[in-house]
Amino acid sequence: MSSHGWNRLDDVEDYELPAVAAHANSDTGKTARSNSRGLTPALDDWQSLIPDRRLSYISAAAPSHNPSLSLPLGRPHVKQRLYGLHLFAAGISVMCFALATAAAADENLSWRLGVKNYQLIVLGFLLGIMNLCLGSVAPTLLLHIEAHLEPLHFKTTTVSSAMKLPPRGLAPALPLALSVAYKTFTGGESVKMIDASAYIGNTTYYGMFAPPGLQLLGEKKGTGISLFSNATLPFAMATSLQDGSEPPLPAHAQPYGFNVLLLNDESSALLDAPHPNYVTVVQTLLAGGESWTITAPVSATVATLNHSRSQDPDAFEEHFYSFCEAAEASSGAYTHMTAVDGWSVVLLNHASPGDQTLQYIGLTPDPGIEHMPSCSEFFPYAKLYDVNRQFCRGTWSITRGGIQLVNGSCSGHALPPDGQEIIVHNRLFLGVAYMSSLVELLAPFVTTRNNSKWTSPYMATGVAAMLWSRISVVNSPLSQDKSFITPKKLARLTPEEAGLVYPLNDAVFYRRPTLRKSGLLYFVLGIQPLLVVSILILIASVFHSTPLDKGFGLISILSGIDRRSLDVLAGAALSGELKKRVKLVMRPVADDQKGAMVYYVTASSRIANGELVPAIPYH
């Protein structure tokens, strides 16, 4: 016995060899007889077995061979813990994981890959490479596990495990599962701040513009009613009764539709918006699912409830009656329209042309279609709203399907006097055009929503939308209706000076749909590299003594096979099949300096493989 406790080659006799049937031909050294035609072919000894039609093993009839005539070709080898190919596969797998993580997590890179689903394509490609790397090391681990647990099993020419280890069956399913799993992390987005002028080719303009596609509504004697309805409809739908109950008032400024911003329960603003051509160009650039989020400091038309009635009742009453009496003497400054259930909507403002910064509005008992309520009849129900132009800030989302105000705020500070001219000195005739629209907006508050806390927000929104839509049609540079005569004080101003249109440097964020940035996604991307590294650690540590190496195969077995054990395989030379499974036992034998691998085939079930001695070359 060696110092390591290993049996030498000539001591491996702890198994039974099956009896070998002797079929040697006693006439193999004789000359073959002539055939029926008298021919005498030159046959070797092993060929002379054929005419006798007797079965024999090739090993028993093989021609003699002198071992001294040829040198051994085998290359002795010390089993290494890790090999360059495996380390290379691990490095490639980890690198692909790093690239895949960057493609999913890095905002700029994922944004660039988001176009045409390139992100999915790149991640799928990298997962495929990681799968190849895993496939290059996983079979080595599985073979080591099988050899570590018990000798390899044979029943055909294919090596298989009698234990049916789960990893072997699950290996093909892993890449399929991963290829599906990473695609489920949809719903994310990547954002990049861009320069809008680099995309649209010119300066970005804002002003009192209708949404894209609605500009022609004011082409021929437009009133602004369509723009009023377009602006207030999203607001009315979002704040209508919900299952018969009043919705709560928003705690902060709440946007609705294209440009309505409800500041609080007493004030509402209609923000100036991006130029329609600007929006149209952006929409042509966007792919499906993409959007631009633009934020700009804009002006807005703001209506706010005036509290002078409660703060100074006498002054309020005096102003109201003088204002009302002046309006009664003019045309269109004091108007009413029947609503429902014996109520009507009344609107009182300054005669046009004139100052439209004060708007009295109320829901009053209806005196009849042909009668106007007197000033005294209207006074108890009148609510005064101040209208001016203020500095505000708006954020819009532009998609291929439209534009939506998503956020906003107003400072409460009014624009300089020139910026107020479109309200202070203008020819608007609001009562003539908007009574039917105001009735439709406010009628629910005399029936199903009587005494609703939303009455004041609706009135503020209606007043602000009325002035914004009217000015957008009458005074906008895009308007084609030239029948309205602009007052001289307003005509002296350019559209830019009046605040109807102005250039802005807005902040633009380009949003593209990408995979969600999730820890689970990174785990899915990292499973295969983790398995590769884990496999190499196991091979280098736990299975380093297992008598297998990267070159294990047919040459290894033929080089170290104990020829006496091969007789159990007799009869399978052509079919490659056995009647039952046999085991290939691996027994390393070694001394202090070198060792040898011995393989033998047995049907015994109580045999285990041996273990290698580290740092010793095996033959």
C-alpha cells in the first residue's frame, strides 16, 4: 500500500470478472484451405475464423503486437482547480450581466435603447450569451456530481445518470423562463432632458392659443364658444357627481384638460399654451408610447372670487348698483338666460369696449324669458370675480394623440399694465356670446347640486374660460377673423407686448417606454452569471478530488480501462446496447510522486469511485 492509503494497479481485485467463454480457434495458425474454385487467398490468422463460421472475441483472435515497437501517446496531467476556458466563460457572463444591468438601469442608455424596442433586443442578446457561458460549465458540474455520488451508469452508448438529477432536466427550461421573465417588466420609462429647438428647428413660442386643430373655429366670425366647451368639458367631467356624491375639493392646484388649472375653491386659471405648430411637429416626431413633458413660465387668465361683499358690504353695494345701472343702459353688458326649475343665470360686466376685469355672475330666480331681473333682484345672488393676467407655470405632456396639462401653479402676481391690456381695453361682448354655455355649465347647481361646495370653483372656471376663449378667437395672431375692431389702446401694442404670443426657453423631458427599473429584473439578469460563478467555486473546492477532468471521454476510458472488466460488455459491439445497466468505476491509484487512473466496468451496486490526490500527475 502507498503512503496515501491507495491500492496500486495490481491490487484492484475487489470486483468479480464474469467468466469469459473460450472460443479460440485451434487452427488459427494453419493455412486456409482452397475454396471451391481452387483459389487460395492470403488470409491472416484472424480471418481464417470466418470460413469455420465460429464466433470468437476479437481480443482472442487479434494479431500479435509488440508493445516495444510504439511509444505511449498519453499526456500525464495534474488536475487544476480552474481552467482558462471556464474563467473566460465566467468573465464573459459577468460582463454581459454588467452590460444588461446598465441597459436596464442607466437612464441615458435605456432611453437611447428604448427606440423601437432595442432595449428588449439587447437584453435578449446578452441573456443568450450568458446562457452559452452557463452551458459551457454546467455539464462539467453535473458530471462531477454524478461521479461524486456513484459511478457512471451505462445501458447504451450514451452516458446517463440513474438518479435523474433535477438540474439536468431543468437546464433547458432556465433560458426559456428567463427569456419570458425579463419581458414582463413592462410599464417603465426612461427620461432625458433635451433642447426642443434641436428637434423642431426653431424657437418655441407660447401664447393664448387654442389646442391644435381647433384654430379654424374662429376663422369666420368665431365666438369662442367651441373653445370654451373644449376647455371646460374635462373639468366638468372630472368634478361631476360620483355615485350621487360630491367629489372632494383638491388640496392643491389641480389641472384639467388642455389648460384649465383650478388653483383653489375660489380661483381658477386658464394658462397660455404652446404654439399649435410646435405641438404638431413634436407629435410627428414621437413614436408609440413616447411623450414630451414640457415646463414653461407662462402667463394665464385668472378669475378669483372677490370678498368685498363680506369685507366692506357698503362699498360693495354702492359699486354694484352703479355698475349695474350703467350696464342696463348699454347693450349686452347685463344679460340673463333661463336655466331650469325656475332659475336663470345672470352675467353683469362692463360695456364693450371697456374694462372686463370685473365680472358679476349669479344664479337667480327666473323673472321670465322676456324679462330681465332688476339690479335689486340680482343683488342678493351676485358674486363678483376679479379677472387679470398673472405669472404662472405650466407643465404639459405631449403624446401622439394629444396634449394634456399635468401640473401648474400661479404666483398671484399680476403682469405689468401692458400685459393686462387685452382684458382692460378690449371689445369682447361676453354676454351676447356665452350665456348658453354658462347655463349648461352652471345649471346643475340649481337642481342636483344645490348648495354644493363646487359652485364657486365652477363659476371661477367659467369666467376665466369665457375671457380666455373669447380673446383667443378675437385677438390671437392665428385668428383669421378680422371683423373685430381692436381698440386703439390695445392696437398700439404688438402681440408680443400684449402677451398674446411670446418666445420661451422651456424645459423639455423626452420620455420613452422602457422596462421597469426593478430589483427583480436585475435578479433575472444575474441568475446565469451567479450560477456560473457558483459552479466554478464548487468544481474548484468540493469536487476538486472527484476523478474527472475537462478532458474526460473515450480516450480517458480506453487509456485507463482494466481490460479484464470489458468481457461483461461482450455482444454489444454492433448494437451498443446492454441488457441491464453497468457501472464505470473510477479508481485513482497513486504514491507520493505520481498516480494512474484505473477504470473498470462492473454490474455491482456497492462500488464507489475513488478520489484524486491533489498536485499529483495522473497517467
